[in-house]
Amino acid sequence: MLRAVRSGMLAAGVALFLASSAQALSVSVLPSGPGLDQGFGYSCTPSCTTVYTLSAAAPTGAGSSVQFTNDLAAVELVTLSLVSVSPAFDSGPNSLSFSSLTYSASVPASVLPLGGGLLLVQQTGAAAGSVVGSYAASLGGAGPINAAVDVNSLTCVVDATGTGSCGVSFGPTGFAVNDGSQALLFAHTFNLVVPEPPTLMMLAVGALGLAFMGRRRSR
């Protein structure tokens, strides 16, 4: 009986160790990259029509990150944190600007090998995120934003270090503002480059160093 109890405790301990040994892989987003490069504001009364479109791409701020919670295992949970995004939209003579938006989400995903050392990360189920910040419109609408929004179409192509690119959309469900004349729903779509330049530079320098050592040894 005692031996069975000890065996059960050992098995539980091994399972706990294995569960805790999974490491999250976190990579920084390139701040000067394209960031938010698609966006629309919709009026949905009675049917949804596009009213506002993105004026220009809005890069993410320093400190933005994409985290692969299970270190790019077959079943993933991708955690997004995108900060200091200030996109501007227009509709003819009217405009609507967002200030210092912060987006966050946890998205279930699968990871499949593409070949050549690349991995495809794709969203596998419904996900909700949040958008926090403020907005102001030329028609008089303005105020804070603290909204729970849907998160769609997360797709990343990365290598085993997390280097590559990711795309994801926040909204329109839940992303509601009023420009002073009507209620609107917004969708913001990001195309992100990861990791940021210092990491890429370190990788490049490391590769050059290895190549140089290999040449020296060959002589």
C-alpha cells in the first residue's frame, strides 16, 4: 500500500515538473515596422457599411511583444501586447483619431511545420482581447476607450526562435465609438515583424562570428 502511494506521488511530481518546465518564448515587435496597416470604421444601422478608412499605417511602440506560451509547441496560446498605437482615420472631410491605444489578447493556436525551418501558427478558436486608450473626432465625438473586442485571423510564420511575422485583427465586435453623429464599430488589423532590430542584429553578428571561426579553423 505504502509503495503504491509513493509511486503515485512520484508520478504526480514528474507530471508537475514536466508541466512547469514548458517555457514561454517572447519576442519583441519591430517598433518602426508596418504595425496597424489596415482599418475600417463601420456604421451598422441597419446594415454595416464602411464610413472611415485608415489614413496611414500606424507603427506599434517600443515594448510591444508576441509571446508563444508553450515555446511553439503543436498546441499554442499566443499572448499579444501591442502598445502606443495612434492611428488616424478619415471619411471625406471628417476625421477620427485614436491616441495611445494598447491592445492585448490571448489566442489559442496550432503550430505546423512549413519546411525550411519555418512554422505556421494559426488561430484555432474564438478569442477575446481588449483595447484601451482614447479617441477624438472632427464631428465632436471624443472619449476614453476600454473595450472587450473579438480577435480574429491570427497567423504567424516564424522560425524556432520566433523570428518572422504575424498578422491579427482586433474588432469590429465590441470596438464601438461615436464620432458625434453616429455609432461606429472599428476593426484594426496588424501586420507585425518580430523580433526587433537589436535581436536581429545579434543573430546576424553571431552568424558572422561563427562563419569567421569556421574559416579560421579550415585554414
